Amino acid sequence: MPECTMIEAIRMALSRALKEDPDVIIFGEDVGIDGGVFRATDGLTQRYGASRVRDTPLSETAIAGMAVGAAAHGLRPVAEIQFTGFLYPALDQLANHASRLRNRTRGRLTCPLVLRAPYGGGIKAPEHHSESTEAMLAHIPGLRVVIPSSPARAYGLLLAAIRDPDPVVFFEPKRLYRAIREPVEDDGMALPINKAVLLREGADVTLVAWGAMITEANEAADQLAEMGISADLIDLASLKPLDRGTIRSSVEKTGRCVIVHEAPLTAGLGAEIAADLAEHCMTSLLAPIRRVTGFDTVMPYFRLEAHYMPDAARILKAVHNVMEFA
Amino acid sequence: MATRKSTKKTNVSADELKLYYREMLLIRRFEEKAGQLYGMGVIGGFCHLYIGQEAVVVGLEANSKEGDKRITSYRDHGHMLACGMDPNGVMAELAGRFDGYSAGKGGSMHMFSEEKNFYGGNGIVAAQVPLGTGLAFADKYKGSDNVTFAYFGDGAANQGQVYEAFNMAALWNLPVIYVIENNQYAMGTSQQRSTSTRDIYTRGEAFGIPGEIVDGMDVLAVRDAGEKAIKHCRSGKGPYILEIKTYRYRGHSMSDPAKYRTREEVQKVREERDPIEHVRGLLLANKYATEDDLKAIDKEIKGIVNESAEFARNSPEPDPAELWTDIYAEATA
């Protein structure tokens, strides 16, 4: 099985989707001839034609709006927004139309579009190129929010997102685009889009993370293992709808939970997970739930980035804190 | 503007003219009934009436064909009736009832019919313009010769996304007719106070999109302009703009202080330029219909509208469980 990076796995999934379904089209700024700002669509316009892999003007609102209209009439658009900070003009169309078409039409019209955007920090880019805005989107009923954390999951989840009948925001941790290589089979197999993934099993603490934070949490779990502390590591993968069951059953087993995300603390998705555990797993909890997150600050310029981003050391500190509690 | 004389017309048959009369009257009586039901509390939410603008949709629908699409903003009841949607389903939706087009979950601004290719009913001003452009994109991609009517108002014409859409439609030759229903007021702000351009359609020139001004109080003028625009789009020449000068008799919504224009102004349009009276005059002057014929049409329309009100009142409210339906493909409750 060939080894590949996340960006290659994404390209492979896009190519597979274009090949198997003539209704799949890709558009966005520079996705055609240039192959995308991170080269996710490199070579696709040459292979599938400019009518299917189409460069657009710099018009995020209309890119999203056109995608909704085209999806309502039976196409499966996969639109790319170059960075999460450029997504705001498209929010009007996502929140007011894409997410509600099914509800407004009693399910007679649906909006099977995917909006891909690289997200998160770690590549020394300025604020609007590095932010994590997943909670903002996960707050919108009717939208799915999916984030892969490895090449194989990027391939399987992106195929699932494209085949899904509902609108999906697919955030790609750009820090991982070329950081990991693993075997990915181009077998057209989608992964379940509503399931969290239990990446490693332990007994003492549950680590919940997604995107690039999986790498940090995994590193922390390795170090904990050396100290005799074993962790469940859950990759949420689908942030909305949220697979609450997988998180609850893990915490019922371990009694401790540390949630890790790059996004700022306040009203981040960690708050929702912590509240859910407090409501449903109170009697299993041995220690307070801890969150290791970005701060309630502007995403810093690159010299300060390392101080902002959660890392294995901060995760370890939080785990020791909950372990010491009980 | 001088009082319009109802003169003889040669480019329209008696049947066509009677059809336009009937359809415009249906919209007007339906809207009057909706206004009444709103006052009685049967209809909630907001309610934006189309009275005065009837010739726009009826004129444009005259040349549409199977598979053509339409999408508009929140003043949408007329568009739905003109494309053949069921008055019962529309009225029930206004009343928030289960038998409405959106099961009582969409309301006045959010109804759809895949059968009639009506894509809403959209509450966000101008957001329907890129959506309509996307519909046209899909038609072109699929190789059909259908066109999309993307309706918006003079107020929406000042939103940036309209011009993002114009650019893409022109760039890719999309079969979309942008219909600017210029009723001269963006809620309470007149065009003069809000818009730098006197003729809004001229903004299309910057994108190479042809367009023209149409008298929206004359259904035949609208029909003829529509025919030309449709022909342009269907033959693959790309988008077209119709700026249709029309007039809204009622307030922006049901609560409108109406400080932005005088009663006299409204009265004058009603008396001198009413689109329904215009056709009525033509029918009589050309002896296409007698007073008795028209009375019979009035009576029939009254029956349809009363039935829609009855239907709405008798339809059940949505079950509370409906809160949780149609959020995602699978149940999430």
C-alpha cells in the first residue's frame, strides 16, 4: 500500500469522487490551473477538465452561494476556501441557506455540498490564516463539521463528506498536510461521518482532541505511558453532530477527562463536551474535567505562536493535575 | 405620469389576456386575504404583500417553460402563485400549519416547490442572487436549455454579493435572468436616498450584461421583455437584466409607519397605473370579455382564495416532534 501525506490523501479522495460521480464539481480560488493554495487539487483540472475543477473569482460569498444553488439542483459541489479567516463572507450562505434547505423543504431539497478549508496554526502564518473557528460552525444546526487528523482519515472522511446528503464543512489541519506519511489505499471506502475514533486505549484518563492536536495528545500519551499512566485517546473526527456516546463511555471507564483544542477557551467545543460529561457522567468522574486550549486572545504572529498552541507539555501538566486530584 | 388609456392591442389573444387578468387577480385577492388573516392573528411572523406588483411575475411566467427555475426574496407569495403552486399550501404555510409547503416550519419567507422549480422564498436580502446563479450553473453543467429567474429588489441591488454573482454569470455565460423588481423603496428608504445609480440595470454594463427598463405596471410590456430575455439566455448568450419598474401599494411588511411617502403618491399609482385595471380595460375595450365574464372570474378567484383560508385554518399545527425533523438526513433527537 502506498504511503502518502494528508494533502496527497485529500487529492486522492477528490480525484476518486470526480471519477465516480459526474455530479461532483470542484471550485474555488486557484483550485484549477494552480492546483490550490496548498496544492490539494494539483493536476485535477488537467485530468477532469476546467468545467469540473474550476477557478473562481475572489468572491467567497458567491462561491458559497453558487454551491448552495448548484447543490439544490442536484450537483455535489466541493468548494475550497483558502483559509478559515476568508470564510466569514461565506457564513451568510452557510448559516442562512445551506444548513436550512432540508428543514425548509421537509427534506425534499437537500444541500449536499462540501466546503473545504485549511484551518489551525503551526505554519507560521498570521492570525486569519491560522485560526480555529470550528466551534462557530458547529453551533449551526444542519451543518456538519468534520476534521481529519491523519492521511487515512482525511481520505475516508472526505469521501464520506462528499457522498453525504447534508452540507459539510471540512476543516483540514494544514500543519499536518505534509507532516505525516502513512499507508492509504485508494479503495473508495468512506469512513463513518458521525463517529469519533478511539485511537488508543487506556484506563486512567481520557484525552479528547481533533485535528493537529491529536499529534500533541498522542505524544503526551506516549510520555504518560512511560510514567505508568494509560490514556484513552479519542479523535472526534466529526465535531457536529457530536458522537457523545463514545466520549461518555470512555470517561465512565477512566473517570478523568482532558480536552485539547487549538481554538480559544471560551465557548470552544471543549465547553460543550465538558458540560455533556458533567450532565451525564457525574458519578463516574474522579476529578474535574480540564481543558487545554488556545487562549482568549488574537491568534498571535509567528514569534509568539508556540506560546499560544497547546502542546504535549501543557497536556501532561493537565493530566498530572487531574491524576493528583484523585 | 398621465392616466393610461386602455387601447386596443393586437399582439395578445383574448385567452392570453384573460389568463393574465385571472392570475393577477388571484395574487391580489390572495394577498388581501393574507393581510386580513394577519390582522386576525391567524398568520404570524412577518408578511410582505405583493399587491401592486402582480404584472411582474405574471408577465414573466407567460414565456417560461417546463424546467425553468425561479428564486426570489421574502416578498414571494406572488411568485409562488404565478408559477402554479397551490394557494392552499401557501396560505397554510403562512399560518404555520402542517399542510403548508414547509410543514409550518418555513413561513411566509421560506417556501419551496421542487415540482414547480420554485427555490424560495429567501429571507436574507440579496442572498438569493448567488443561489439563483448556482441553479443556472447547474443547468448549464447538465446541458439543459433551461433558464433561472433570479428576482431581487432595488434594495437588494446595493448588496455586494449581487455583483459577485453578476461577475461569475457573465464570466461563465450562465443562463440567468436577473429581475430587479424596482418598487422604488427599500423598506422605507427611497431609491433616490439609497442608490447612486438612477437606472440600476446599467450596473450590469460593467460586467457586459445587457439589460433594459420595463414598465412593470403593464403585463404585456413585461411579457414581451421577458420573451426577449428568455430567448437571449436560452440561446446560450449568458445573463440578462430586466429592471422592472413597479410599485408596492402596501407597507414593506404589516407594520410600516409609511412615513417615507404620501398617501397621495400611492393613491395616484392605484388610480392611474394599476396593472389589473389596465388589463381589465383592455379586455373590455377589445370586447375580449364582457362585464359578466369578468364578474365570473372574480367570483371564481374569490372562491379559491376563501378555500385557501379555510384550508389553512383547518390544517393542524405542526406536532412538537417536528422541531427535530429534517435537520440532518438521519434523526438527531
